Amino acid sequence: MMLLCAGILGSAFTAQAADFAIVAKRTIYPGQMIESADLKSVKLVRQPQIRYRFVTQAHELVGLQAKRTILPGRFIRAGSAQPAPLVKAGMRKRVEFTSGSLAISLVCVALSDAGAGDIIRMRNPSSGKIFSAQVQVDGSLIAGAL
């Protein structure tokens, strides 16, 4: 009975497995944007014996930035790409701070790359003070405390 259940579960698992995989046509280096022309879909003859999840749909990667080198003809590991950062290191951005009726706005320098929702360290070029700010969806920055 136990063997029969394992056989049924095993066939259900393979039925849900991917029939296609996405591979790169060219080498994509970290930091490069991934376009649909860089990718191709290949039909799997059999299920690969790998321990990581790989990309099966091109839309999972198009428009994202590569986090690691993606080699042509190889399976692309899920998580190999990320949204492009809204704020880049060295970029001068306006930071807003509000507390009650007090509102302060100043232009500061970003110390690292960050995307929406990330907390980023900023440096005030006139005072040299370093503080944290949160990146908003539109790319603006809100400081918690100055």
C-alpha cells in the first residue's frame, strides 16, 4: 500500500514539472539588464537532476538586472535577477524629513544601491553626517531621523 501511494505521488509530482526551461543566448554579466532578445526557451527531453529551481518563463527575467553571471545555454537559477535599483551609490538625491509641522528637504549622496522599500545610508555633503532613509516606490527618499 505504501509503495502504491509513493507511485501515485511520484507521478503527480512529475506531471507538475516544467516542460520548458529558459536559457540565455549570450553571456549576461552582473548589473546588465535582461531583455527578451537575450533569452530563448528550450524544450526539456527529460527532467534535469538538479537541486535548484530554474526559470521556466521568460517574463520572470525580462526587465530585471542580473545579480550574477548568466552563461549561454545553461539553466538560469531562480533568483539570478533583481529589479534595477532606484537609487545608485554616489547618486545625489533629495531627502525629505518631516516631524509634526517641521519639514526639512536636503540633497544628499547615496552610499549604496537600493530599491523600493530598502533602507539606505545617505551622507550630507555639507556636514558630512551619515543617516538612514527609506526608498519609496517613486524613488524619493524619506529620512527617519536626522
